[in-house]
Amino acid sequence: MKATRVSPHGKFRYNDRVSMAQYRALIVVAAGLVHSLTVVSAQLSIRTFDDDAIGSTPPGLTFSAARQPNPGRWFVRADGANHYLTHVADSAAPGGFAMAVLDAPHPLHMRASVRLKLTDGERVGGLVWRYQDAENFYLAALDLRVQQLSLYRVVRGNRITLDQEDELELDVSAWHTVRIVQDDDDVQVSLGGIGVMRARDRVVTDGRAGVWSGGGATAWFDDLRVEPEPDRDRDRGRGR
């Protein structure tokens, strides 16, 4: 295959030749690199909300509700230079679930974390993952009223408790970090970097991840991070 270049003075040819096999190999390598970059981008999601305008409803999220008529009010606020997502308490929606879920699906084996501050009202919120719709998902719930962290499965709108830890003695005015790791049917939940509970469940197998607030809670969320579970990726690379 003879290559041709174009100059300002017209076409000219040079003697370097690229075989058709080499050309096809280059195309395959380039396509593979593009695919790899796309997969990494699709599997890793980080939202700090710092680039979102104050008062705006941030893009890339789906807002939904369970056990209440609507998701309530969600928008971006700021504390100095730091922006965060907030849900405003609705006194007409006690006991409900207001959710903000990333539009991109998460990996099957994944970890997710968020910083949250429960400032008023019911003071309950946390993480949601393997979200399929408003009636099917997993939920990690931090409830500062009763100082309790709970792990739930919700299927067809029915909530089942998988594990629970109480008597946490947390500062109700502070930021707290909740993290989950889901590896096949193994679910681990940590609070402030300390493992709190572990359960096995695989009823809901895929979906999206995000945050949730009690309908009657004012909750702040920042540094939402969703990524592949690295140990599982290493095992897959070894052919396990």
C-alpha cells in the first residue's frame, strides 16, 4: 500500500510502503485503545459538584422517589469554595426515600462512597446501588436520630433488613463517609473508614448507584465516587 501526502504545491508520493497486514494491525490496536478508554470512563464516576452552578440541579443524575409522591427539591449549594448536593426536607414526606442516581450504570463488582451531612429533619440518608427503578435497589442508611447504620434490600417496593448496627455515638453536626463494596453476593459497609457490617445477598444483580435522603430530611452530599472493585479486576486479569 503506497502512502500519499498532499503539499501546498500538489500531490507528491514517497517510497515508504505499509503492508495491508500492518495497516489492519494498526487499526485493531487503535480500536482497542479507544475501547479501553471508554470502558474506564464508563466504570469510574466521581462527582464533587464543584463544577456545578450554585442553585442548579446537576446533570448526569436521575431523581426518583419511593414511598413518597416525588423526589423533592435537589440542588447545589456551597460552603466557601466547596460545592455540594443538597436535598431539602419536605414535612409532607416523612418516611419516604428521595434518590439522586447516576445515569451511568456501575460495574457488577464495585465500590461506592459518599460524604454526607444530615443537617435537619429526619437526619437519615446514605447510599443506593444496584438501582434498577424506584422499587428495586440496595440501600445503606445512616440514621443519626437513633445512631444506627442499616443495610437493606428493596425488591418490588418491599424493604428487607440484611444487617444493622446501632449505638454508633456519632456527631450529628459532622460530615460522615459511608462506603460500600459489592463483590458478587458479598456486601461490605464501612463508616468513616471502619468496617461496620457485612452480608451476603444477590437478589438484585446490576444497576446504577447514587445517594438518597429521607423525604423529611435535609441532607448534604459530596465526593460521590463509584468505581470497579480492584481486587476483582486483578483476579480477572489472572484468568480467575
